[in-house]
Amino acid sequence: MEQPGEIKKVSMAVIKRLPKYYKYLGELMRKNVERVSSQELSKILGFTASQIRQDLNNFGEFGQQGYGYNVSQLYTEIAKILGITTNHKMVVIGAGNLGQALANYTGFSIHGFDIIGIFDKNPNLVGRKINDIPIYPVEDMEYFINKNNVDIAVLTVPRDETESIVNRLTNTAIRGIWNFTPVEINIEDRDIVVENVHLIDSLLTLSYRINESWLQERLLKQKRKDKPFGHGKNTTYMVK
Ligand code: NAI
């Protein structure tokens, strides 16, 4: 049983839904919408209204019956929970195709994630800038991270380089690693959290869903074909 003031452990499933709430509430704020009900949130986000109430109750009593949620208050609270009321400083390690694409994306800074440096071991890249962000030699990584209080390292080096870079990062003040490499990172140091991003997982899910609807269609066609006696209630199908 929880004690007053005790921090409640929230499930990962809830945490993963929070950015969706946050993004949509941001849209409502831009449209000057002042309040929103769990039913309205449900229609847009696709979670049930009771799921939404349950999710948000994890963090306090935000809603009021008959009124719904105050959009800007809820937005601010979720931002606090997500830890984005203060800006995060990031560095990208590996200025190749992916590292450069991420550094070129301006959307991160809108949410308070500022890339302030890029590191690479290739001397031909060092000294150049991507989206006005300098590329430094990777030898300077630790010094730069500690000196500039960098929170997050974005890891976009080749697979074989991952382990040595991660070892080096554990000797810095870094708080989080946004890992794009295919290597599963295990860090014993509990002060550093790792979030793995695998675009291929998302693509495989998409493929599964395409395949699923194709399978359902096939099944339906098969059912129609196998229907022996018209549309009667007692028709038996011969679907395998
Ligand atoms: P890339 O070969 O274009 O870039 C890698 C960069 O890292 C190069 O500039 C190289 O000089 C640099 N580098 C190598 N060793 C280094 C070290 N010790 N310190 C600093 N920099 C170093 O590769 P690409 O296509 O950008 O991919 C990067 C990583 O991202 C790979 O591990 C790849 O598998 C992964 N990836 C992951 C995706 C995902 O969905 N998570 C999607 C695409 C790539």
C-alpha cells in the first residue's frame, strides 16, 4: 500500500502513452482549446476513455467530473513527468548517414532536446558543421560531455564500435543513451539509462499488419467460396 508522498511506480505501458497525450495536448493548446474530456481524447488517441482516466490518475487528480481536463495544466504536468520542462543537452556520436540526419532534424529542439556537439573519428568530418553543429574529434568526447553538462548521448556509430564508446560514456556524467546501433547495451551503472531505437521493429510491425489484413481478406474470400447453401443461419463453412 502506498504511503502519502511515496513515489508511485508507473508501468512502462503508461509511460509509452504519455508522449501521445503530450503531443495532442500541445496541438490543442496551439488551437487555444482550454479543456478536453477523456471521451474527446479517446476519439483522437484511440485509447478508451477509462484507460485515459486511469493513466492520468497515476500522476494525480487532474480531471474534474463534468469539466474534463484543463489542457494547459495537463500539458504542463505531463511535461514535468516526462522531464522536459528543462532543456536537455545532447551529443551525437558518429556523424555518418544516420547521425547527420538526426543532427539535421530541427524538431528535437522544439521539445527541448538540443544537440550541441557531434563526434566522429573520421578526420575528414571533424571541423565540419551539420545544421550549424560542429563535429569534434571523438577523443574530446568525455571532456566535452562533462564540461557542458550533456545529458544524452545519441549513439550512431557502427556496430563494432559500440562497446568501446559505451565503456567510455560510463566514465562521463552522461544520464542517458539513445542507442540506434543494433547492439543491445547492458550497463551495470544504474545512473545511465538506455533507450534502444530500432526502425526495423516498426517496419516489421507494419509488414505484419499489412499481412494480417491480407490474410483476413483471404479468409473472407475462402469463406464465401466455401459457403454451401446460401446465406442461411445454419450454414456450415469449410474453412481450414
Ligand atoms: P555510417 O557508416 O554512415 O556512419 C557511422 C559513423 O560513425 C561514421 O561517420 C564513422 O566515421 C563514425 N565512427 C566510427 N567509429 C567511430 C568511433 N569509435 N567514434 C566516433 N565515430 C565513429 O553508418 P550509419 O548508416 O549512419 O549507421 C550508424 C549506426 O546506426 C549503425 O550502427 C547502424 O546499424 C545503425 N542504424 C540504426 C538504425 C535504427 O533503426 N536503429 C537505422 C539505420 C542505421
